[in-house]
Amino acid sequence: MQEAIDALTWDELSKFATPESELINGPNNSYSLERLFGEKESSIRVILYRDHHAWCPYCQKIWLWLEWKKIPYKVKKVTMRCYGEKENWYLKKVPSGFFPAIELDNKLITESDEILIRLENTFGPLGLSLEHPEIIELRKLERKLFRAWCIWLCTRSLTKGQSNRKKEQFCLIANEMDERLSKTNSPWIDPSICNSKASFPGSADVIFIPYVERMNASLAYYKGIEIRKEFPNIDRWFRALEMLQEYRGTQGDFHTHSHDLPPQMGGCWQDHNLNQIKFSNQINNGEGMGENETTFLPFNNQQPATIALARVLKHKNIIKEINPLGARQFDQPLRAALSFMILNKPCKPTQGSSKGLRYLRDRVSVPRDMPLLSARKFRTALEKTASMDGTGQGPELSTKNRLDQNPLFFKSS
């Protein structure tokens, strides 16, 4: 085993951090409040109201559509109720408080499908129109798949036979999606051809993406099922999506989805089996699930770690303040984990710090805080550093709400 090193100072750590990419015209990201795609600010006609966590699946649809169409837009972020109190200014604008909403030419529109239809009527469709008969059938298929997933994941099975029947129904409908993908001449459900003759996802793909992404995570964690191994064309679809920076900017990881879904869905039921135990442990300890989670690999393998470091440095003071150990006691353990992540050398934390390190491991949110691969590097470093101290755990994650993720803490930073 390597000899432990001393934790780097904050000044020493800052030398390794990756400078933040250009937020307004660069790759898609969860941090920017304005996206221009090389256009002038005066060209903005759309304001997107979405959640601070960049987690809402219905917001993700609108976000992806705007990115693939390269429509300049502004972002105004609002709190989801399970994370904290909804802002009064948004409730005055949208009394229900629901997401997403947009303002298009100063006119408010709500409901994700209605928003997409209004956007395509204004800017042209992405692939076939959402009101094309073929796409209407695909939209119905997505809702069938969603319902089968909800029934399997969110309703308790009293017998193994009940659970198996729910699984069979889900797999039957997932196979319909897989079959549909097998019949296209591209990885996409509804290819959109751009000027360079390259194909991109169309609106039907945008409709499927948010919940199939969440199905992939939750069924691994709660049921022990690897969708991408079961359905090869869905895997091919995910692989193609993961090559596109537009999608990666919105993509959550298995840890975030698995623990944010229960409060949103009213609970998720585990099927206790060997795979479920194995996969949930991998997800909980930060290891992740390899290519079942993402197949994207950056050219520079160090890059995810330096991006994670930059994101932590930006918010380090509030990260320390809200940790159960307190700012002073958590300073060295946090530096120790970051030093391990950057130098790949063990760095012993102060005694009694494992619960503070695991508290943070469980509260990294993707893509709100950092991209998926960066979070995997950071979670792994936090867990390995914690294991040098002991088995202490932070407060258990609630399945009723995620008020521990209240964005109010981070707004000022």
C-alpha cells in the first residue's frame, strides 16, 4: 500500500483545477443563465424557467430541444418543492408552481408538451413534428413505458409472482421501444438531419430521454436490472446520446436519480436479489456502474477530476459550513479527499471524519454540481478517504424529501 501523503493546501489544490468552460456559447452545462450559440443577446426570445437542481425530467425535455435547435434562451432557476420552499415570485407567475414554464416573446406557456409544440410552431420542428401521426404513436408508447415502470417501481408487490408480472409488462413495452430503434437508419427514434447531413435526435427522442434515463438508474438500484444489457438498441441509443455534449450537459448519474426519485414518485420498492444488492452498493459508495451508466470517456482521463476540483473550490466555504462536522473540522478531510482525487495517493483524514466525508459523498448532485464522470471521481475519492478513518456514516438520506439539498445554501456562492 502506498505511503499516505499530507493533504494539499487550498492554494496548492487550486493549481490543478480546470478553468471553467465558456458557459454562454460553449458546451451545454447546468450553470449558465444564458445560452447564445454565437448569436447576439438581442436575439433571445425564450426564457426557460427550470429547477435549480437541473433534475426535473420535464424541464430536461425543453432544455434539450432548445440546445439541439440552438435557440438562444435565458434561464431562471426555481426550487423544486421536495428540495425547499418555492419562490414567491414564481408562484405569482405560475400559481401551480409546476415546471417547466417558458416565456416566448413575453407570453407565458406551461406544460412540457404544449411548450414543445409552441416552440416547433415558432422555430420549426426537430425531426418530425410532434403532431405527426407517427410521432403521436411514439408519444403514446413513451407514456405506456412510463406507466409500466411506475407500477413496477412504485407499488409494493406482495409476492414474487406479482413482481415478476410487473417486470414482464415493463420488459414487453421496453422491447417495443427497442424494436422501433432497430428499424431506423440511425441510432435515433426520430432522426433530425442538420445542414451537414449528420443526424441528431428528433423531438420523439427528446420525449423519451428523461424517463428512460431515470428508468436505467432506478431499475439497476431497486430491481437489479441492467436495461442496456437487456435491450441492445436502447444501449446503442444511449451510447450515441452520450457522444453529444448537448445531452451530457443534462445527464444525471445513478446516485442522484436513485435517491431523488423516492420523494418525487411517492416511494420506490426494492426487489431484494443478489444483483440489486450489488448494484445498489456500487451506486451508494460512489463507484457507479461503468458503461451501464455512461460510455463517454474524455480524451484526458485526468480531466473529470480537475473539473470536480474546480467545482468544489468554487463552493468550498458553504460545503464546509453545512457539513455535520462544521467548517473547521471538515477542512482537512475535504482537502485530503481532493488531494487523493488529484494525486491518486492516499491522504489520511483527521480522526472521526468519515461521517462528514460520506455525508458529502451522498449529496453531490449531477448535473447540478458537476458532470457525471467528475462526480464519480469525487464520490470515489470521498469514500476511499473516509474508509481510512472508519465506518462512520452521515445522516441517512430521506425518502420523504430532500431538504438536505436546499439550494438556498448555495445561491449566494
